[in-house]
Amino acid sequence: MLYVGKAKSLRQRLNSYFQDPGGLAVRTAQMVSQADHVEWMVVDTEAEALLLEHNLIKQYQPRYNVRLKDDKSYPWLALTVQEEWPRPAVVRGRKRSGVRYFGPYPNVGAIRDTLDLLLRSFPVRTCSDTKFRRHERLGRPCLLYHIDRCSGPCVGAVDHDEYDRMVSDLISFLSGDTGPLEKGLETDMQEAAQALDFERASVLRDKIEAVRAADAVRQMELGTKEDLDVFGLAEDELEAAVQAFHVRSGKVVGRTALYVDKVEDLTPPELIERILVDVYADPASGVPRQVLVPTMPADVDAVTEYLTGRRGGPVALRVPVRGPKRALLETVEQNARESFVRHRLQRTSDHNSRARALESLQQELGLPDAPLRVECYDMSHLQGTDYVGSMVVFEDGLPKKSEYRHFRVATVAGNDDYAAMEEVLTRRLTSLLAEEAGAAGTATANGSEVDGTPAPSPPRRRFSYPPQLLLLDGGLGQLNVGVQVLEAMGLTDRIPIASLAKRFEEIYRPGSSEPIRLSRQSEGLYLLQRLRDEAHRFAVSYHRTLRGKRMTLGALDGVQGLGPKRRSRLIEQFGGLAALRNASRDELLGVSWLPAEVGVAVFERLHTPLARSGPGEAKVDH
């Protein structure tokens, strides 16, 4: 099975696939080329179609469907409610029937601290079934009973009614409903004190403090007694990170983290739809009355009907736009972004992953050696102005920022990425050959002394280490430019070259017009993506710096009495050129260290029609 999908109209869905392959996305075209038949199943409602789609994907794991991967690092607090004497336990991994799950918690320490506090108020058993039966046969309890962390059901120290009441209170607390529990304990404490049963009153007081201490572990509150889940999303072309905060009675009681392998070309609404269907197919934390999402799913009615069926009651899907719920959504989205960064960097920081990536690139790209040093190049400009190039270097799969370089393109007029790439590569490789020649000459001179004077030490080498892979951001056109430069400089046999096209993550190598498509789970592809993204970031940041300086100089250069130092001081004092534009004449005249005539000249310059025209200010002829 290659792919599972749902459709209201099977004819329209199939027509969208079986057309000219040139008009399809690469992954879709690949799927259609491998398909030999179509099967379908008919259901009564769209909600049933969503559930069936989820079950089939889970069962068959089709190659071209997105995959949601649980983050197994988060532990849950599980309560075995179907056992005769239920017990809480810290668990991970797959969920089992007959068990109530609470969480997940951020780390094991947090959940164990919470459980230790709860056992002071709800002394239910935490021992394994084997240990429970052993003490039941012995007729004496374990140490936890003697330190008041267990009520002793193994020796009949507590009856079923009392034990079930403790379990019910524990469930209420873990569900976020702590108000009635605290109120009940306070009432019992007051009654015990009025009856002069001060020992029991002190025990109840300690339970109240323990409940409040455990409740303080929850660091976020919504402010209203609502049950809802909040979803946040961070994504790129290949993967997505999902965070879900579970709010019960207005308090965040747990968090779920998922990662999505985006095998399909899904829009954000389609991705949210798939996430909601999969998350609530078997929800450990239940389905709340309200679900907050960053964008509405593609088929809102079908998803709402599906969630209503899973909950057994109405469920509302909303995108909050203001207030505490919007703030909570932004917090969840921030968590998703940070989780996505950690997920991507985790593979980078792992030595074995980096080794696999380098070996994969050597094999898949047909390189003579594993590319221990990779250089990646990208260009940046704005309508042909402030043309810059960037070179980033990764050694052993890690960025080496001391080797990063910027290039200001000097010979290209207008918008011509190919010519700009040719200039940047020529300059870099010329430096390589020049430093290699200089190093060779110095090495020869160091072999002897002249008039008893030792030869000078070799100069610092900056560009004389050739890359084992030269990577260009772009497609076949950029690759052809790089090949021409290498041929012109006689480096074709020494430096392997490739280009990475961003749209479909296709890799081009010399000698073939057909791209290489690495597996989306490939560590090698992930490394190339990081290189490409870093080169793009480095180029864009430099371009913005130059553009900002040019616009500033264009606006203020030539003002009589305003030299570089005064100009910089003036912009810094007002907090930027935009703020300086908005300053009034009186505010400029009020600058104590700036002569009045200079302040007037600055105001007039910034408020002429040409100076107010935005980017065109940089083209003022002085």
C-alpha cells in the first residue's frame, strides 16, 4: 500500500493525481508512477472516513502518508483503575487499556516530586503486584506503610470504600479539579478540631499543605475553570514539530510532543486536520470541550463531527485572536519552535549521526571520500542592489564559523544570480590557488637559511584548505556555473561539486540532468539542508546590514556639518533612522551637542519628497 486518503468525490480526487506528471509535485508524481491499482471503501459519514483513514495508515504505514512520531522522552503518571487495588506508576511508551493516564510531564523528576507529595494526602499503594502479594502472604506491610506513604491494603488496614475514595480524590486532583478537594479537607479538619481530635486535624492540615504544594507544580493557569487542549506547530518543508498543552479546570496538567515526517505535500490546514485525527484517535488525556489551533483544519465540519463522536459530546474548534487564550496559544507555539530546534540539533550534536550523514553523502553522491569539509554558497540581493554572497563551512558535520566568509559582488550589474555565483566562486578558488602557491614557496624557502638568517615562518592560511564537497544553493543552472569555474581553474578533479534545489530538495551532480533524491529520513539530506539554510541566513543577514547602511548614508550623506561621527551619534540617540525621520524640527534643535544649523539641515533633508521615498533615497546624487 502506497497511500491512504479520503475524498467526498473519488472521481475528482483521482483526476487530481492522474494528469500530466510535469504538473504534479515530485513526491506525488513518484507515487502515481509506482501505483498499479486503486481500492476504495465507502462509509456513511466524513467522521467515519477520518477514523478509517487513521486506522489504515496506522496499520499499513504507507510510504506516501505523513507519519506522526511520539516523543517518548516524556513520562506519564498512570493509574491502574481496573485493578482491585489501583496504584499509580510512572510510565513511558505505548498506552494500555484499563489505565488512566495523566500528563505527560516535562521530566521524570517533576512527576516523582508530584507523586511523593500526593502520597501524603492519598496514601494509595505504589508497589508492584508481586510485592503486594508477597506482603499479603506474610501478613505484614512494607516500610511505606510505616512512614504513612501507603494505607496498607495488603494487610487489610484500609477497606475498599475508603481506598476507592482516595483513588477518586487522586483522579480529581490529577484532572485539575483541586477546589472541591481542598474545601472538603478543610471542612474535615475544622470538624476534627471542634471535636478536639487534634491529632486527626493535624493530619488533615498536612494533607491540605501537600495538596497545595503539589498543585503549585502546575506553573500555568488560564484564569477560568475550562477544559481545553491547545496545539502549536512549527515546520519546514520536511518535518514539523507539534506541541499540545492539556488544560483541565483552567490549569495546564500535561503536554504532548509529536514530530511529523511530511511525506505528503500538506498545507497547514491539512496538516492540522491530520494531527487532530491522529492525536484524538486514542486520547490518553481525553477529548475536551474546546480545542484551540493555530489555523482551522481543512475540513472543519468533518473534524468537529469526528471529535464530537470521540468525546461523546459537543467539541468546539477555535483559533483564538486575543486575550489569555491567544497568549497561551503563543506560548505553545513557542514551545513547538524550541522543540523543533532541539529535534533538529539533536541529530547534529550526535557523533554517530554525523558519521552516518557523511558516509551517506559519500555513497549517494558518488564522492571519492567522506566530505569532512563542506563549503556551501548562496547569494542575496534586492532587485539587483547590494548583491552579496556567503560561504559557510561545516567540518565533521558541524559549523566552523571562524571559516565563514562574506563576498560583496562587484562586477555584476542588475539581477544575475549566475554571474554573481561565478564571481564569488572565482574569487574563493583564486584565493585557494594563491595561498597554496604561497605555502609551497614558503615551504621551499624554509628548507635553508640565507646568510645565516632563518627563513620566515609560513603565513596564516585562510583559504588554502579545499573542500571535499562544494555545495551550491540552487538547481542545475547554478551547478553548471560551478562546473565551468572549476574547469577554468583546473580544479575539476580535486573538488567535487553539487547543488541543492530547495523546492523539492533535489541534488544535482555533474554529468546528469536527473536529480538525486535522497530519502527524507536520510541523515545526509538533513546535513545538506542545514548547510543550505545556514548559507542563506548568513547571506541575508549581511545583505540587510549593507542595505541598512546604504539607506542611512543615502539619507544623510552630504548634509553640511554632519560628519560620520555626528551621523552615527545622532542615529543612535534617536534609536534609528525611522525614528529620526519622525522627529520634529524642535526635537532636532533640542539636541545639545548638535549645532542648530545642522539640525535644520537634517530636518529639511529627511522631509524632502526624495528623502521620504523609501529605498530610493539611496540613489540621491550627491
